[in-house]
Amino acid sequence: MPSTGYVLAALAVFLVVTFTLRAAPFLLIDRLRGSAAVAWLGARMPVGIMVILVVYTLRETPFTAAPHGAPELVALAVTVGLHLWRRNALLSIVGGTALYVALTALLT
């Protein structure tokens, strides 16, 4: 069992690192605001993150067994459609998730 001093020192390190990582964006915002690299990342990362999440979500979908990925593909199409229609991330995520849960409950 580690000593009390060791545990307190470890907690202090965790506290300092966590606080620094959370404060850093606010401390550096003025420097980053005019950065071309940050603007480029801001324009491309949301789409890239969504593509990674979709691929990760669908990677183990069983397309060869019933219901052949129907709940996933229908929910994905509805999510994209809702987002293109209303441009509201919360609506599209909640709507697509609710549809996926309902289809999964009905078809499996």
C-alpha cells in the first residue's frame, strides 16, 4: 500500500495536469484565433470525426444475416436527412438514435 504522502503527491500531479489541460485553450485562444492551421482543422475535423464515428459504428454490422443491417442503414439515412433538413445536430442525433432503437427492437 502506498504511503499517504505518495498518494497526495500523485493527486497533486493529477490536479495540476488536469487544470492545466482545461485552462490551456482559454489561455492560448488569442494566439490561436488567427492561426491558419486552426482554421483549416476547424473546417475539416467535424466531417472527419463524423466519418470515423460512422465507420466505427458500422464496422461490425452483420450485413449477411437478417435483418442485413437495415436498422443501421435506415437510421443513418434518417439521421443524415434530418441534419440536412433542419441543420440541428441534437435533432438529428436524437431522431436517428430513437429510430435505430425502435427498429432494432422490432426487427431483432
